[in-house]
Amino acid sequence: MEQLTVAPRSGHKTLLYSELVTDLSALRADIAVLGMPFGSAYGPRAFTNDQSNAPQAIREVTDRIVRAPEHYDFDIDGPLLQGRSDIRFVDCGDVLPDLAKPGDHYRRVELAVRQILKGGGLPIVLGGDHGITTPVLRAFSEVGPITLVHIDAHLDWRDDVNGVREGLSSPIRRASEMPHVARIVQIGLRAQGSARPEEFEVARRYGAELVTAYELHEVGMDAVLERIPDGGNYYLTIDADGLDPTIMPAVDGPAPGGVTFVQARKLIHGLVRKGRVVGMDIVEIQPSKDNASKLTCVTAGRLIVNLIGAAIRAGYFDK
């Protein structure tokens, strides 16, 4: 089988002390991290953008996210892997573009996620811009029906930008066209993005559940969770600008009033209890804008920790 990924560059070679595995041909894992640094650019200058540095930037703060994997973590009521020696936690490295085959990295990330799913793994994908969600979500075609849960300040329903249909402004529009995506819930919407009034109307006609940040703060995350059907398969995509910039400042379009960490954590734990979270991605972090504490990358890592711990406690990986 063709080599789909390469090892991360430097520093912490994996996220959260996980095992590095770049041969996915016969992968068997419970939890699998995958880096997807590059999306589908809207112009020549966007091919090299700061978001492509995010997967490694998150890995490199591993020891600030989790000081030691065997220590007690109050977010998840136990150590990272809940003291389970039978949990296989791997980092599959990064899917990089092939300059001789423009766009082929979308095909390869879809194959990589399919291999993770085939091997029993819960994929956790580190972007990259939000365009990466489109090929990742395609890989779940045999897992549906899926409820797509989306944290973002922006709507992401553009049909195209500059003729590019799978870029960062279009992942939810593309998801709405996938037969295995049955329902879309968007949380944290506020301020302005690429959406025009016509995209807002398309999203409403589709039936997307649109929850502004202000409604969320008024009714609370428990009320939002009640609108999501129980017993489903949930894919969670988190755009860093969906969270409040006080905790995730390193984004291109910071907008005050976003989702808090406590609300995002409640969403993750709530979805895990309601049904099965089948995958997750975190996108749109710009490491050069992170402050000295690397708070944005640490926050991203803590959301991942909460998914891992909650999923193990819920019995996802019981044999």
C-alpha cells in the first residue's frame, strides 16, 4: 500500500506521548491522531499559510497540555488513558501535499482516515484550515448516518471562492451534500465571515441548527445538547475562532463573545454520553499569533484530552 503520511518534523514527535505509526496498511489502534496541515488554497499566497504549522505546534506543547500521562487529571477524573494499558494511542504523522500531484493530499487524507477507521480507531485530526474537514468527513461514508456538530464563529456554507469548492469557507456546504451526513448543528456563530445573506438562507433551507454564541450564552450548553438526537454518531469539527479569543487568541478572525472552554468541554462530554463521537478535528490555529503561553495550542490539546478521557470512561474501547 502507498505511504500516506510522514513523521512530524521536530520537538515532540507525537501528540500527548502517543506511539508514532506512519505505516497505516494494517493499523490497529483505539485512538489515532492525524495531522492535515494543508487545505485547498484560494490563491498562490495561501499555499504557505501559518495554519499549516499548527499540527506540529500543538504537538510541541504536549508537556504543557499533559505534564505526565500517568498523573491524575481533574477534567477526566483520572489519568489520560484512565490507567488502561490495553488502549493503543497512536500519532500517524502528517499528510502532506505532493507538488507533482496538486490536490492529491485530499485523496490521501481520506484514505488515511479510512485506514484508521478500518483499524478500529477514533480519528482526531489536527488542521490546517477548515478545508481539511471535507476530505476527512468523506472517509466516514460507511459510518453514517452522522450528525455533524460544528463549533465556529463562521457559517462556512460558501459554494466556492475563486472557483475553489473545497476550501476553508465551504466545508459545511460540502458536508450537506454527503449522503451519510444526516444532520448539522452549528454552535458559536457571531460577527462576520465569508458568508453572504444567500449562504445563510441556503443553510436555513437545508435545516441546519444554527446556534449563535449569544443564544448559547443565554440558554446554556445543556439546552443545546438537548436539541441533538440521542444515540447518534457524532463528528465534531472545532474551528479555533469558534471559541472566545480570550482562550484561543491565535486565529485569523478573532471575535469576542465566543464559546467558552467550559461550554466546549460540556459539549464533548455530553456528546460522548449521548451516543458515539466517531471523529473530531481542530482547525484554523495560527501559531505565530499565539502568545508566550501558547494558550491557543494548549486549549486545543485540552479539548482533545477531554474527548480521549471521556470516550475511554464511556466504554468506547472495551473489548
